[in-house]
Amino acid sequence: MIFYATALSSYSAKVRIALEYKGLHYQEIAPPGGYKSDSYRQIVRTGRIPALMSDGAIISESEVILEYLEEKYPYPPMLPANLLARADARFHARFHDLYFEPLVRNLFPHIKLSQRNVNVIAQTKQSLFIMLEHMSAWEIQDFRFNHGQVSLSDCGFLVNIPLAVQLLQACGEDFSTPDRWTKWWQTGHQIPVVATALAPWKLATEKWILSQNS
């Protein structure tokens, strides 16, 4: 398999967790010619990352890739066996992509001092806090790591919950997640395959933040 991705991409990091967790052999390469370049669009029509070439076909969009990997490589499983529990896990994954991640992404332009809007940052911080409070009512097996198990619904949040904290602090905001979520993502990051998957993303993110005001 060829995994088209970049180290800085949070959605690439999300998929990389599943690739590592399932112990799959893959080659990770940056988009030829760069993100959304004409040459890359010859491979992936949308020009977006991540994308996966498997069995000669291109699969794009992170959640689609994760579902494909789960179906093609069902062991170790990343979705529960019970159908209702699987639906819950998929809901949480969609919640991340549709509601949580866009708020985190909204902070990127404001890292640079010259582009910083304190009102937008404050509004985003409040929205993220509300989201986390809402999520704290979720009492499901997906969000408890047992014996190093990881669910598809964990992948995005393992990236973007700590990223939200990191970006808000870089924007000059004192922000921390509720204790439950802090313990959750820190525990998840200690799982060896998760640590391996997130290492390039963590390094690239730190370098990028430092570069914005240097």
C-alpha cells in the first residue's frame, strides 16, 4: 500500500494510527508535486490528503480509508462486534470530523501574531469547551483503552484533543481539557503503536508553530 500523507496533516495522523495499530506494511510518501498540485491530482482527483493506494485503487477521505482498512483487515478489530455499539462508534467518529475538528482547524490562522483575532480565538475556545463537556456524557467502551485496544472513533480525537490545547496555548490562551479527557488522550498516546503513528505529526506540529512567529 502507498499512503499519501504529510507529517503535519492531522487527518494523515488519524489514519496512520490505524495503519500502525493493524500492523500493516505501507509506504508513506508526500503528494508528488505538493498538496493539490496538478501532478498529484493525476493520482487523487481531489488533490487532498490523506489517500491510500491499495490493490491498484485510490481511496481518499480519512474516514473512508479507516472503514476500508477495518473491512479488509478486520484483525485486530477497531469496531465493536455489537451493531448498536458499532453505530455509536461511527457517530463519534463523524462527530469528530463534522463538529470538533473544524473548531480546532479554525485556530491555525491565529497562531501568527499578525493575523491573530482575539475574539475569534475566545469564541473558538468556548465552543471547544462546550464540545468537550458534551462529549463527557459519552459513556461507551470506545473511549476506554483496555489492553492497548484502539477504536476507529478514537483516532481523530487522539490527534485533535491535544492539538486544541497546543494551539490555544500558542494563541496565548490558558486552556486545558477536562480531567477525563486529559487522562484519556495521555493514556492513548502511551500505547506503543499510537506513539509511533503520532511521532512525525507531533514533531512537525511543534516546528510549524515555532516557525509562525520566528
